[in-house]
Amino acid sequence: MKAKDLKNSILQMAVGGKLVPQDPSDEPASVLLERIRAEKHKLIAEGKAKFPKGGESVIYIGSDGSPYEKRVDVKGHVLSDECIAGEVPFEKLPEGWAWVRLTCIMQLNSGLGYKKDNLAVKGEHMVRVLRGGNIGESDEPLIKESDVLISATYVDDSLYLRNGQIITPAVTSLENVGKAAIVRNADRETVCGGFVFCLTPYLGSLYHSEYLHRYLTSPSHIAFCKSAVKKSGQAFYNLSKASLNSALVAIPPLAEQHRIVERIDQLMPLVEGYGRFEDAREKLDAALPDRLRKSVLQMAVQGKLVPQDSADEPASALLERIREQRRELIKQKKMKAPKGGESIIFRGSDGRRYEKRIDKKGHASEPVCIEDEIPFEIPDSWEWARLEALGAIVGGGTPQTGFSEFWSDEASGVPWITPADMSAQSNILVSAGSRFISNVGLKKSSAQLLPAGSVLMSSRAPIGYLGIAANPIATNQGFKSVVLIDTTVNYWLICVLEALMDSIVKRASGTTFKEISGAEFGKTLIPLPPIGEQTRILGSCRNLSTVVTNQ
């Protein structure tokens, strides 16, 4: 059972007489109701309350055990007498309890639908400041301590009134109509705003007011409010004053009201604690698939997911082939030589990692120890390599939108993607975005045509959307893509970049928004397994991902 359901169950038990035991020595609720009627008649005689239209309601249990209601006029004459068994929220009340209409025990006032600047305090009443500075006095009294507020649209359960605050609903929602709150720490400057009803008990007992608040938050009363709501205009669903006044309330003896309130107050902190535990568990459950996926990726890129196979060609041979292909592409002027020289990372005789740079003439720089950059250990058959050593880091661009010739349709255009397009991608293979550019647009902008197999990564707003080009494609300037020399490593590179994304984001810079530069991105250290092990790791990742996401 969820915390909300548990709370509702406790409240429903309370207002049905099932939360605390009855005491035969308690003064029955009928005596309490007679005192309330006497207090109400006194207010009517003083002109502070009005005699109800249609007569005063008196509910009693007939000889057949059913509830009946008679209406009595101001002279005591019975106007009507009928069975209301179909109206009561639950069938039978405990001995000593009684049914009563809300209007008989609480005075209901509508909130003031005035702007704060047009309100002022005068004596014990709220006044409206009219045009020209004149004051028009309102009949609506100020909110008092232990009054109960009920929303015609929405009032938060934990409502806490402060001095001078005007309470108005925050949300127009049928689901929230009828929610109740009890007033705390109100003074003569606190007023009830529009779409909120203020209910003041005729009998000024603290526990009586507290019980009524609990009743008005019970599921049976909330259900009544929702059933009584009618649409008003195009946007609002309103609970009318007449409907709320007609609500039936189950009243226990006053002593039992005390016991009910005390018991609810004892139980609710436990329910709230249970709710916090439930929220934490749900949050953990929601985060678990992502946490498990990250854990699997970390194991994968550290060589801990599948066993190594000594028969695999070592990663050093793969790296050497990539270097040879790069040199050939540079010679053919299809690729530029890396700035600062080609990076080669190796383990020194002291067991630490070093990096040297080879210029285009084959001259090697003095090795530099980079052991403090190495994020974790990898198996002996693996190698570390800079991302830039695996291919070219390429940005993107946007043709000028004012030139129609720079843009095209799908049939004849070049697919062009933005980070927003990537956010909607569910497949790792990216074939197109929402727009296409023409060949002229490609030439007249900094956008570049990336070959199929290139690794795409958004470099800002946000950093970290990843994909593989399914076909030749261009991007806007929000990308730093990798045109790989050997595309057989592209799926492995996606796996590594996802695992290392937090550290990549930390290296981003910028004030308006963070962005990873191409040069900084190219420095990323990539753990590279043998090709055979890459295949086994990626297969294991797919299998585990299916289990983790239950897809």
C-alpha cells in the first residue's frame, strides 16, 4: 500500500468510527448538535447569521434504522420529512454518532476575488478600496485561527497561512477540487482569496475544528466534492457554495473527536516517514537501470566484463595499422598531419606510461610521463591511445537560413543534424535529421560531409548525444565528430565515450553554456582492446542492457 492510500485509509477509518474505540459514557453527538443549534440561533437573532433557505435541517435515525431528514421553518413547523439513506456516504454510524449537514455546524464564506492592491483592513472586516480611493466594506470576515479552508479549485494540504497573505488556488484542476486545510497562525490581516471557501465552526472548540478538518480531508468527503463540481465557463470547474453546504458530515461525541484527532496525529508522522521511504525507494528503482548500465560500461572499458583471449591479435597491432593508414592518407593529402605530431603511448621500463610525438619527418619528441592522466588500469593486451590518434575531429556548421538555395528537400539534399535531432534518436545509427542542406549550402558553410561510420557527438547544449553516421551526413556547429581511420572501432568508441562522458563534460569550458573544444576532445584517452575482445564486450553489453532495461 502506498503512503497516500495508507493516509486515506486511516482518515476513512477515523470518520467511520473504526479508528478508536467508542466509550458508552461519552456525551452523544446529538447533545453537541443541540448546543451548536443554540449557538447558531443566537447568531441569527443577532443578525450575524441567516436562517437557512428551505428550513433548518434535522437528521435522525428512524424506527427502521434508516437516516431521515426533516426541514423545520423559523417557527418550528416541519416543512418536509424524508429518508436520505441514498445520500449518506456509508451505511451505519457507531452508537452516539450523528449525521448533520455541513451548513448546520459551520458558517461558510466565499473568498474575496479582489486584487491585493484593492484590499484593506477596517476593524474586523476586509474592505475593498474602490476607484478614487473610496472604501466599500465587505460582509466577509477575516480568517480566524482554526478556520477550515476548502478549495473550489486547489489548496495545498500543508497550507500554512502567514500574516497578511491572501490565499488563492495555485492550480485549476478538477482533481484538486475540495482539498482542505486548517488555518494556523492567522491574524486580523489574513484574508481568504477567490475560489476558496472559509468555514468557521459555530462551536468554537479547537478539537471540534480539528476533527472537522480531518473529516473534510477524508476520501468520502473529497469524493462528494468531486461529484458536486460543475463546469463554469470554458476553463474552470467549480464547487458551489450551495453544494458544499449540503455535504453530510458524520459527527462523533466531542470526547471521541478528541481521541480521533490525537490518534491521527500519532499515526500521520509514521505515514509520512513511510512515504519518505517509499519516495526514496521509487527514486532508487528509477535510477537503478541507469546506474547498472553505467556500472556495466565501466567494467567493459576496464576489461572486466569478459575474459581476455591470448589468441586475440593484440591492440598494438590494430594501432599500428591505423598509424600506417593515417600516414598513407596524409601522403595522399586526404588527411592533415596532427598538430604537434602523432601521439604514441607506451609503457616504459619502469612500468609507467609515457607519450611521445612523431612529426611528419618521423622525428620523435622526448617521451613525457603521463601516468597521472591514466584513469584506470587495463589488461596487458590492451593499449591507450588519444582519440585524435584514431581519426580526425571534425566540427560542423549552419548555412545561412535566409538563402533558400542553401537548403534542400530530402530527395536531393544532404542530411543535416542538430543536437535537437539527436535528442529524438532511439537508434545508435543516425541517417538524417529534420532538415537537409544543398551541395551549395555545404560548400558555403563550415558544415562538412562526414562519411558513413563516423562517430557523432554533440559538443554543446547538451554535451554527450552519441551516434554513428549510417550514411554520409553533415552536422551543425554543435558537434565534434570523429572521422575514424578504421571504422571497425566505431561501436567500441561509442561505448568508451559514454563511459567517460562525465570526465569529458568536466573538461568543457564556456560561460553562456559549456562546450568541449575539438582540441580538448581529441586529447581524450581511449582504452583500446583487441578487435576480437571488442566484439565479445559489445555483445555482452547488449545482452546485459536487455536484462537491465527489461526490453
